[in-house]
Amino acid sequence: MTTSSKHALQMPRRLAIRLLHEAQIATEPFFGLVSAPLTNDFEPDGWLPVETKAAIATAAKKLEKQGKRPWALYLFRPALPTAPSPEDFATMPDVLRLTASLATKGVLQLRAWQYRDGRVSERELHVHD
């Protein structure tokens, strides 16, 4: 998470803390859909846990009924590398991926990733009050 740059993705601090807390207390890997209002392409406002990878499409439909859309798929897989692979974008390839990581001196971090032109690249994530 960073705190600058006008092209960074935006996320409210309360949501970022909630997502990191979910990773902190998790005993197993999990998925979740981070949601945004249909009228706002830039900033998420909530998240919905997803039981299995197969349930992602059903969860996305549930969000749509609430007037929301998937902003990112949250992946917490502590035993795997931080960056998602291209295969992780097989479902909803245009939707960002968020990961929680302990990669920097044991400090839990939230990172954002996009898939474009067959490559996974990191996006800057700005957390604000």
C-alpha cells in the first residue's frame, strides 16, 4: 500500500484494514470479491467472502442485484507467491486481483494486480481516510 500518485487505485482505509484483518485471522486460503458501486469505476466500498473459486460467478451476480460490481478478486494464499499468475485471471480477467502479503519484513501488506496483454503487473494502491 502506498500513499501517493494520481494514477494509483484508491481504497478507503477502513476497507483496507478490514481486508488485512481477514487475512490476519485466516487459517486457510480464501477468496473474496471486493465491490464497487456500478456508478463508480475507481473506488471499492465493500467485500463479499466467496466459499470456492467455482462460486465467484454466483457472488458477482449477488453483487449486481445490490447495485454493485466486482472491483477486485481478493486472493489470500499464504503458501503461494505474492503475485498472481496469469491462470489466476482465467475467471473475470478484466477484474483486478488483490493479495495480502508478509513479504516485507513480516509486515502484512495489501497489493493490487492487473492482467493486460498476457502479463500480470502490479498497480499502485493508495489508501485514504
